[in-house]
Amino acid sequence: MTDTPIKTARRGHILEVTLDRGKANAIDLQTSRLMGEVFTDFRDDPDLRVAIVTGAGEKFFCPGWDLKAAADGDAVDGDYGVGGFGGLQELRGLNKPVIAAINGICCGGGLELALGADIIMAAEHATFALPEIRSGTVADAASIKLPKRIPYHIAMEMLFTGRWLDAEEAARWGLINRIVPAEDLMDQAREMAELLASGPPLVYAAIKEVVREAEDMKFQDALNKITKSQFETVEKLYRSEDQLEGARAFAEKRDPVWKGR
């Protein structure tokens, strides 16, 4: 379908997801539900190992919630679909790496979408903000996530004032991994995705589950749960063919061939 707001492309083990809706790539309820379906399919497809999410064009990654759609009747507390707003930030069991390639303005729910990724790469002209304060609403997911990702006081300033960060400042505070020339953004995102896709998918799954679950646990409790294989992904890893393959490849001084099982 050529008129869908979400474009997808498979490149080997990599799925590219491009938000392509109108002039600004804003997300309405229908688009959010579609994104949830796309990311769910990615999660459940054993042949896909890494996803890249980006926006169409050169000006906007995503400004978040479509206020025009809201004015036309979309409820702010409506059905966003599986995975919540943007289909990513609440998707359960997403144990595969996701890269956000920020190609322009990234604000509001768009920044929350980016925070749902594991690696964030940004073009030189990318900008970031949480302007919800100016419309009398709360950036709910960002209020939870952002103070854990960057210094507390910077996060609170963004939430309280809605001020903008350019790519350089975003990188300085650790909000993004790296800045790249706009014309190289997708090439470098794909290069990173290829690197990850060549790695052990069962280890990635274990890493993501441990990081996610350990966030609200005491260190020793989380460590005990790992060593006792009480995480489902860790248990699967330790009983896998890939675990043996890794040891054999090391002993034989060759590159391992990961099968994800």
C-alpha cells in the first residue's frame, strides 16, 4: 500500500520502519495502532534481529501526538494499540535491538518514541524537546524515562520549560549516541544494524530482559536471578546451540555462526 503512514523494508535480518505521514510525521490513533502491529511482527519474526526506526523527509523525525487529529475527535486517552503510543514504548517482550535514526525535529511523543529505542543516532540538524508543558499536558513516558537517561536537573528543565536541545547538547548529556552528517544518517544506522545483526540474538535478548527487569530491583537480587537462570531469556541462552557455538568458535579461533537457537 503506497498511502500507508508506515513504510517498512526488510534488509536481510534488519527491518527498517519509516514514519511517513503528512508534512510532520505526527502520530494519530490509527498510525499508532499500525506501528504497534509492525513492531509486534518484528518482535515475533525469528528471522528479524534488528530494527531501525526513522522519519520520512529531512525536517521531522516525529513531533509526537497529532493535535489536528485530536481536534477532529481523536481522544488523547484513546486506543493507541499494542505497545502503547507509537507501538514501541510499552511493547512487552521486545528483546531485540532497536535503533532510532533521528533525521530532524524530535519532540513530545516523538522523543518518547526515540526513548523506546536502544541506540539513538541523530543528524547534525536534529533537535529535541518536550513541549507538552506549553499545552497544559504531561509528557508521561518521558517523565518516567528521561530522568533515568540524562542528568536529573537537565531532564527536569526540559520537562518544566519545554526548551529545545540541539544535537550537540543532546549528545553532551548522553541523550543520543552520536551525531552524523544528515546525508550519512541512514548509512551509519544500517552499518550499526548490520553489526548488531551479526551478533548473538539470544545474548541480546538476555541483555534486554535483564536491563529491563533489573531497573526496579536491588543489585544483589537481580544478580542472583541471573546466576540462577530465573530470567527466561538467560535460561534459554544457557541451554542453546548458540552457547555451545560461541565456546567452540573461540576454541577454534573462528567467527561464530549464530542461529538464534
